[in-house]
Amino acid sequence: MPTTYFCTTQYLRTNTNIGNSVDENTITPLVKTTAEMWSRSILGTYFFNYLLTKFNAQTLNADETTLVANYLKPAIAWKTAADVTVNQSLLLRNKGVQTQSGDFSAASDFKAMAFIQRTSFEKGSFYENLLFEYLKENRALYPQFESPLNTDSTAKEACNGNTSGFQSNILFI
């Protein structure tokens, strides 16, 4: 059975602006990329792999289920939705980048596509920030997060007083 990177296609369709007509084969690789690019840096590779293994084996404990369901899944889902916006609109073909449009639809302009992508990305960033703060406040619940083997977590660095590693698109004034 293939690895599910915390979000199923159905979860994405139910919880984001991704419609039912979007091909699952388009979505699946983007979920993996999103999880690896964004969530792994916050969680750290060791903790990320631990959670991913337990998630796919369906053996998460209650605290891990809370972390995945309330913080990790929404962040991955909305960041994936941002990627799907571009990947569905502009496709790389043998003749280069092509604009996709159907028989009974009109392609949106670049500004509209960029707006949808940005709003989806911002929602993902919102949930990432919640994940980051949740981990800072509840790190004792997750020994694998606190493990010395978990060396590349931006959230763990922040817990130890080093906040230079966390990058957010949300500006607090």
C-alpha cells in the first residue's frame, strides 16, 4: 500500500477549494511534496518520519492524533491546494507550458489564479503557525519531537530559544 502523507484526496476535496473533478493523479504527488517541504522542517525529519509511519499504520496515540488532525492535516491540505491551483491551470507539455481549459469553461486570468493560490497558501501558513505554536507549548507530549535524533526541527529550535529557523509569511505587528 502506498504511503499517504497525512492527507487523502477526499480530505482535500472536503476541506479545501479542490473540486471533485481534479484528477487524483495530479493531487497525490503534490501532497507528498507539500508535506516534505513545509511540515518536515517544522516537525524535524526524525519526528516527521515517526508520525508518518504511525499514521500509515493507523497506530497514532491520542496526542499524536490531535497533532495530525488539528494542525498538520489542515496545513498540508491548504498548501497543497495552493500548488494544485497552479498545476491545474498551467501544464507542462512537450510544447512547453500550456494553459488548461475545458470545452465548457474559460481559463481564468493570471491575476485570478495568483489570488486563489495566495489565499490558499496563506490559509496553509495560518495552520503551520498554529502547528508551530502548538508544538512549542506541548512539546513534552512528544518524546520523538524532543529526541536528540530530531536535529532539524525549526519548532524545536524555537523551543530552545533559537527562532531564526522559522520562516512565516504572516507578519505580526
